[in-house]
Amino acid sequence: MLSKIGYPTVRPAFSFVTAASSGVRAFSAAADTKVVLPRDSNQALGIGKFAVEFLDGKIGGDIDPAVYRRVEMFHTDSVMCGISALAMHTNAPTLLRSEALEEYRDPRGAKVFGSSEKVKAEKAIAANSSAVREWDSNGTVFGYNAGNPKHQAGEFGHNDFYPVVVAAAQKTGEVDGKKALKAMILVDEIRGRLCEVFSLKTYKIDHVVHGAIASAAVYGALMGATPEQIEAAIGMFVVHYIPWRGIRAGKQLSDSKGASAAISTEAAILCMQRAMNGFMGPRDVFRNPEAIFRYFEPQQDGQCPFDIELSHSGSDFAVMGMHFKLGLYEHQSAGALQGMIDLLM
């Protein structure tokens, strides 16, 4: 019988409400430029609503031009990293690109780097995300919000997820350059703010989980998904596809390490596609006592361990705090290198 119950296929009218205006806490305005998803609300649905409204232009109409310039720089950098990895015939990017072109052609899909042929969107995303990550030289966020002591969990992550936006743009043909940049800002915002409130590495979970959640939300919003469908996709990913840090244990350099973001994002996009086709993943997954967030950080009151703050206007976006790598070095060395540059300057 449950299979006969579906999510709405047409986006319903909705708006963010303050805690005082609703009997159930859902969304509250932290300031004119931010939205808070409180720990006692359905944050998966909140992320879905935020993504849809942000990309539909109902919020986010006053983003500082510096933010657009910043994400454009990071996107350009990531593309150069990816093209370089393919030019040097690195293993995982080359393999995933070939796999997509040879086995997953789709005239309604998206493109891998260096080809005009279209393939399944999730396969293009996997190939391109693997390529941009291969050198470990694209941007890094450190999950530290200096202005909020409760948002300093210190999870790191990288901007491996821009291919999600490009794939959606190529698949729909309805996303112009500015909207694509706005969607990239959103991917980094959701991912970066989750990094501030939940440390995956503390529990031996790979950091790409936050980026995969962001990818599902942004891809769904660009493809016309409802907030409920995005909620379903996030729930599906979290309960079915959590990657462990065993992929990078010890000194081994397996392909799984560099392709972790690619493989997890491929799964997240499949979750989003299935949710849009009617698959009902677990709802309200951030408050689910047997999903990762409350399992590793139990809450006696039954709520999520954290609030989520998301910027929609101004300049205080997560991407503005992301570290731009100057070369091939481990990101933990960034502070020492910056200190040396400051001394020399």
C-alpha cells in the first residue's frame, strides 16, 4: 500500500517561517542574510526548501559580486586541475571517463571533459569530479566559523562538486551562467556549513558525505524537484551510501581515495533521480536516531545535534572562507605556507 503514496510532483507554494509563527519549529531567520534550520526541525526538508527558493530567486537576490567572483575562480581552478589530470592519463579519471563514454551514452545527458558526446548525468559527474580531485589541489574548506563557537566542528572538504551543476545545466539546457555560479555557491554553502557542525572524520566517516548531501539538494533544485523529493534523496543517501575512511587508511594511495567524492556524488545523484521518480527515502534523516548524526552524537531530547545556518545574501558565504591551494601540497601545510608568505611580504 505504501507504494501508492507519492511525493508531490509539482512544487507547492511555501515560505520560510519564524519559530513564533508556527506550532512546529521549522525555519527561522537568523538575520536578513541567513536562514537557520533549527535542530528541532526537519532539516533535510529545510535544505530542500532552501535550495529550491535560492535557485528560484525567491531568496538570494542580493549576493555580493565578490562571492560570484570567488566561486568563478574556484570553478576555473578545479576545471584546470581536472583537465591536467586527464592530460597526464591518471588512472581513475581516465577509467571513469572511458566507462561513461563507452557504456552510458545518453543524448539527454551531460558531457565529460574533452568530449561533445553526452552520457548519463551521474556518470559525467563521477568522471569529472574524479578528475578535478585527482591532484588534491582544488579548494579546501575547514569547517570553522570564527563568528560562532558552536559551528567549529572542523570537518574539511573540497570543491569537488561543481560538475553536478554543469551536468544539470547541460541536461536541462535552461541554466545560464549566472544561475550556474549561484548553484555552485549553494553547493559550497550547504557543504561548508555542514562541515562546521558535524565532524565526520571523528567517527571515521569520509568527509565527502557533506558534499554528496549538498549535491543531491542542488541537482534536485536545478532539475525541478520538490523539497519533499530532495528530502527523500538526502535520506536515501545517508542511510544507504555512507563511505568510511578506510578508503584512505594507512599509507596506501588507492584510486578510492581520489575518487571518493566522485563515487559518493554519483550515488547521491541516483538517489535524487529515484526520488523524482517516486522513491520514498527516509524522511527527517538528521533527527533519525539510527542515522549517522544522532547515532554518533546521541541526543536525549530526540533532536538533531546541531542547528544549520545557511547564507542567502550578502558576502558571508562558506566559499569566501575556502582555502585556495597554490600548488601540490597537503592542505594541513597551508597555514605554515601562508605564514611564510606573510613574513616574506
